[in-house]
Amino acid sequence: MATARFERVKTHNIPMALFCYFILMWVPITISAGLMALWNTLGSAEINIFECVIFMLIMRQINVFTLSTLFHRSYSHRQFQYHPIVEHPMRVWNWVWAGTGGRAWAVLHRWHHAAADTDDDPHSPTKTGGTIWNITAQTFKAYQECLHNPEKYSKFEYKLPNDAFERFIHWLQGQGLLGLVGIRLPLIFAIMTPFIGWQAAVCALPGIMASVWFSTVIIVNGLCHLVGYQVMDSGDTSTNLFPIDFFGWGEALHHNHHHKQGRANYAITKFEWDPGFWTLWCFSKVGLVRNLKP
């Protein structure tokens, strides 16, 4: 693959980018580990905190990978297609852990690209009134807008799934706590309990759920428009946090993605590497991924 020529290089406090990334990645897991330590102190059960932290990290990586590859790269940007034998379980998995379907997620993301850094951007720390501190509230409000006013954003719905599963998710989201308490939480605990026990699962749940939110919303939507570096002129404030993003599967190469949205490989320069793309490349060699656009 050709190496990009350096047309523009901008740096925005790279040490702060590294510091914020790793702090934000560990905050949710650290809080859950603290809850486990408290449980060990007050309760009769003994939770192996080290094993649970490893479990939380593995779950975090699985969840970020499924969101990054299916909802972001495949649905939002049509950079490849998963084989149905992989796609359908991933759709269910993303709903269980993130609480959303691919259709609404992709509509919101396409809206972001269409209005990046403007006052109409659904989640931006750089727009009028926008900060890293209210990026979560911005995203939640914009997501609800997509759910309840679909006709307003119909131009972003092309080639997105609209089957019975998506309609089921949309219906559940209008039923209050039914989807979360009645269906998702029992499934989540059924997944976690055999590995770490129910006591540890109670403590680990906030860390696993929040770590994905921190990665996708606060880090990518927030930090990646404030600190980092640029190698091209993407026409907006998007940045890369660092050249190899193992923990985010390449999503921290956010500036490169804004510059070339159709590429599944977010690495542009010779010193960058996108682990998410190369995992998909391996999948393509065994028929699990089709039409991968490098």
C-alpha cells in the first residue's frame, strides 16, 4: 500500500493525548477493581481481583472490536461486509452490551461526518457550547433525536439493516427499563457469571460497560478532536492520538479516518499501524470478511 506524502503535520499536545487516553481507558476498570476490593473487605466471598481485571480487559477489547468493525467500518462506511455467520451474532452482542442497533448507531455516526465541527455536529467538543465534559450528554441527546425523528435523518439510512431485529430493538427502546432490566442484564450476567462468579460480575459490570463508552464517546469523539496529531488536511479538527492503537483497534487514528472515510485501513503513513484492519484482513483470508477496502 502506498505511503501518504506529508502534506500537513500538526501536533496538539501529544503528551497530553497519551496521558488522557490511558487514564480514561483505565478509570472504569479501576473503579470496578475498587468495588471488588470493597466486596472482599465487607463480604464473605473472596474475589480474585487480578483475574477479574484480565477478564474485564478481554471483554473491553471484544466489545470495542465488534462496535468498531461492524457498526462503524461495515455499516456506517461500507468498508467491507461480514459473512452472515459472523454478522448476526455480532449484532446481538452489540445490542446486549451497548444497548443499540446498528441502524441508529450508523445514522448518528454519518450525521457526525456530514456536520463535523459545525454547530449541527451531534457530538463535538469544538462546536459552540461543546466541551469534553458534555460530550456524553451531547451524544445521548443526538441519539434520542435519531430514534424519535427518523424522517429528519432518513438521508443517512442508505444500505443499513431494517429487519425484524432492528425493529425489535427500536420497540424495546420505547419500553423504558424493560430492555435493560428485563432482557439485557440477565443476558449480561449469564455471560459473565460462569467466568468470574456472580459477586465479581456485579462489581465488574460498571467497568466493562463504561470502558466501551469511554473509548467510543469520550476518547474518539472528544479527545480525537482536541489533542493529537494530523498528517493531512481533513478539513476539520480531527486528530490521531498516536500511530499504533492496540487498545482501540485503530479507532484513535481518527484524523486519518476523517480524511479517507472509505478505507478500512486507518493507517496512512509508514509509521502508523491499524490492528483492526489487519484482523479483518486475516478474517478475509478465511471467508469471514468480504469486499475489504484497504
